[in-house]
Amino acid sequence: MGLLRLILFDLDGTLGYSSLGAEFADAILFDYARFISENTGIGTKRIAKAILEVIIELKKKPPKPKTITEAFLELLGKKLDESKAELEIITNKYYETQFDKFGEFYKPISGAREILIELFKQNLKIGIATDPITKRPGVLKRLQWANLIDLPFHYITSADNMHAAKPHPLFYKELLEIFNVAPHETIMVGDKIDNDIIPAKSLGITTIYIGDLKSENLTVPDYTISNIKQLLELLRKEKFV
């Protein structure tokens, strides 16, 4: 690895966590489906099924040049026989009036803020590379709940500004282009092998996995730490900073 210029951080499970665990995303999805149902009269189960199908499709096939938001609303509208414009109004209203309820389930990960503050002192570019399935207000809310909203991140991914989602490698390729850096100048830090490690490493990005590496993982990250408090020590030991 050459000179380190950029560190990308996953958000959920890396910098913040939900007491609902893996059910956090499902809870938001079904609550969003409920809200659409209340505003359209379409059944909640039908809407939830359509949302899942659209998300799977977008993850497999990036909609570039459309953003994830644009493509999501367009595809969902077709499945539900609703206009994209109407779904956009409902979706924006959902984030404005409903999303806050999930704040009680979302907390900061101990040590994350302190590590980030130290890294910002190193003259590095630091980006939030969360899976861009939610719109920007949803990402900013989670950063707020994780007590990180005031930090000067150079870029924050969301459905509103990205054209590919995890685990597609184009998600990471787009970030390299946005930051104008090479893979060997970049580190990705995350807690999910499939979403954070495999696609980033496939492009030559150095990967740091937070968690317990299981033997069934065929793709081994470049480095593994058990919690984010160990990140700064690792970066210094390997002379990245």
C-alpha cells in the first residue's frame, strides 16, 4: 500500500449500532411500507414485497446514470401502479414525520467518535460509505444518533447521491472517482464481509474487518480487529498514519 489518502467507514455496525440488530433494517422497511399503504390504500404486504424486490434488483444492477433514489421510486411506482412523483412526496414525508421513532433503538459504538477525531487530525479524507438504500435524511439521522453528525466528513453516501449499492464493486469504484484517489491509497473499514470487505478488496482497496473472522469466510480481509478502539493502534503499527 502506498501513501494513505482516504479512509472509508461503514456506518451501521461499525460506527453506530441498533439494539434491534439485523431486524433494524426490516423494521424500517415494513414501517415505510405501512406509511405508503396509509397514503395509497395499497396493502402493506404487497408494498413490502415490492420494496424488497426493487432493492434486490438495484443491488444486482446499478441504475447509473440514475441515482438509487430515482431508480427506486421509478421501479416501485411501476410495481405498485403509482406515479413516481406521488411516491416521492410520500417518501419525503415519511423521513420528515416517521423516521425519528427509530432513534431510540440506535446508539453510538464506544470509541468511534474519539478514533474519528484523531484521524481527522491526520490530514486524511474520511468518508461515510454506508449502503445507500436510505435517503440522505435517514443517513444523517443515524449519524446524529451515533453522536457523529458534527464531524466534518468529506462525503456521506446515500440513495440520493450514489448510483450503485453494496455489495456491487461499482459502489466503491464510484467513491474512488469522487475522491480522486487510487485503490492502493484507500482503506475500507467495516463489519460485514459480503458488503464491506469482498467488493472493496476486489478493487485493490485495503480492508479492515471489525468482528470475529469465521473459518467459512473465503475472502480474508487484509486486517481484522475485534472492535473499533483498536483501529488507531493498527494504523500506527502498520505506518498508515
